[in-house]
Amino acid sequence: MTIDEQIAILRRGTTDIYGEDDLRTKLASGKKLRVKLGVDPTAAHVTLGWGVVLRKLRDFQKLGHTACLIIGDFTAMIGDPSGKSKTRKQLTREEVQANVDAVSSQIYKILDPELTEIYYNKDWLGKMSFEDVIRLCSRYTVARIMERDDFTKRWEAHQPIAMHEILYPLCQGMDSVELKADVELGGNDQMFNNLVGRTLMEQYGLEPQVVILSPLLVGTDGKEKMSQSLGNYVSVVDTPNDVFGKTMSIPDELILNWFELCTDVPMDEARAMVEPGKNPRDAKVRLAKEIVALYHSIEDANAAEQFFVETFSQKKQVTDAPEFVIDREAFSGGGFGGGLPVAYLVTLVGGADSRGSAKKLIQAGAVSLDGERVSDLAASYGAADLDGKILRVGKKLFVKLVVG
């Protein structure tokens, strides 16, 4: 494979390559490159959003290079300030470890374990003395730190910036120094952090890493970046039916973006599916099947399509949905005026842990009653409206409501 052919593969699904000439030189050398990706385990699922950069790491593996995956068990306790308008909650060691345990096996749904080296940055950052930290800080100026867009906005808005947040990009840069990375991957919200790594590597007498940035995947709501906290995500360990159904729910304008970032389908082929006169639903079916097949199997993808058609397109009811009994007194008590608010109903059946979370699911189009999507957050239902109806929350929670 020529260098241009390799670059074409690596450029797919990226926004920027800092040091592309250096990358060409590195590829031409025949050296097995050390390609770094740092992930902070702040949640318990590997989502398709995470999958964008993990898949880029896999592309390097397919070209024969070594994936150096850094689990940020130390930096997760600081909290990455990227894109944050306020200081984020710091996780405890116990919370971080629980997330590490949860995601460790999920990454191998994407990466080749034979070409993956796993590191934990607590192994070196956790051993730094206070003197080491001071010397590290001397290598970067406050002026450069304040060039960071999210810090600048908070400073101008007179919002607090904590000292530990300023240290975060330096910690991430030290990860690159420790690994002697040839390339670092990240979402485009990581530009500042990744470029700090280039600077620190030069200061430590190392060849600076190439930085490759990928766009952030927009979630199923079509508005915000994919996030577990927003409930607009697809996890690589979701059931095939869930993956298929969530993918089918995305707005049509995201189809090409998801094809590029979440599948290996050639983009010429994907663009042909959404040409004028073509039904975007057909493109979405292909997209959903491609994603299910990647994380499960082709057989699962076919079965998930059949389930979706029977359950949603044909609006057949799920016959084996478990019954959920609602006490008739619930309609006269609780101050609801004879009707149950939809957000309360979703939490009542266990579809969300709070009404706030339930409202996010409703806004994401994840709630339906007897096959009809519920979109009105103010919707309220009486006993006759609910008795015998099937309530769906997400693509795997179905209950038959029985008013007792």
C-alpha cells in the first residue's frame, strides 16, 4: 500500500492532522508506530462516540502499528475541562475503578488485543512528587494555557477556573512523553490537550507526536454530542435490537455523518443512498445493520431488522411484555389531578431514575405508548388512557400497563 493510500485511510473521519508531513515520513520509514489514545473512564459504557477514535486507532492497527491505549485512571479524578463551562465533578478512586472494570472488555469489540498495549496513567502521574509537578509547570506558561477557548470564555464570564483544571492538559501531555508516542488521536475538543503534548515532547528532547483529530459524534437526538449523561447514546454492548432501533431514530441529516464515523462503508456508496429521490429510511436500515454487524453479527443484524419491522414499522404489539400494575389510587393521589404525567410514568416503571432523566428520554424520542411516540413533555394520562396499553422506554423496556 502506498503512503497516499495509507493517508487516505487515516484521513477518513478526521478534521485535522497536525504534522501530516511528519506522519508521511514516519509511515515511509517502515517503523511500527506507537499510536496513543487516552480515555478517561468517567462512564461505564463505550459508546459509538468513543468508538470514532477507537476505530481510528484500529485503522492504525490494520496498517501494522501498535495501539497504546491509556486508561486515565489518574486524570479522570481531575476531570477534563474540555468544552466545560464550569468545573466538573471530580470522581473518587472507587468510581474511576468501577468504570475501568466496566469498559476494559468493551474496547476489544473494536481493537485487536494482539496489537494493543494498555497503560494506566496513575502508574507515572501518581508517582510524581510536588517538586516534579512544579518543574512540569515551569515548562508551560499561563498565557499559553489561557489561549484555551473554554478557559477564555469562563475567564471573560467571571466564572471560576480551578487550579487542578489548568494542570489537566499538562498531565495529558506527560502521558505522551512517558509513552514516546509517534501519533496521538483525539476528538476535536482535545486539540489543546494534544498540542500541549507536542510541546512537552520537544522540551523533553523527543520527536513531537503527530496529532490527528476526529469530529465529535452527534447523538441520537440530533442536537448534542453523544453522551451517556444526556441519554442520546448507543453503546457497543447494547442489544442488537437496541442498537438497530436507536440508529433508526436519528434524524436524516445525520445519516452520512454516521456512515463515515461509525462504519467502513465507502462514502461514495453511502452518498448514493441519500441522493434525491431515494428513501432515507432505506439508508438508515443499511446503516443500522452495518453497526449491529460490527458489534454483534450479520445474523443479529438481520434479526434486529425483522424485529424492528414487526414491532415498529408494522406497529405490532410486543405480546410477551411483562405486566406492570398501577394502583388506581395513584390517579387520585399525588397531586396529579387525575392524570399521571408521562415523565412520572417513565420513572414509575423503571425506565429512568429521575423525572429529569425521563424528560431527556422523551425528548430523544425514546418513549412511546401503544406504538405512538410521546413527544409532549406535559402529556398526562388517566386510568382509561393507560389500562392495557404497551409502554416502551428505549428499545428494550416494554411493559403492559394494568390499572388495578
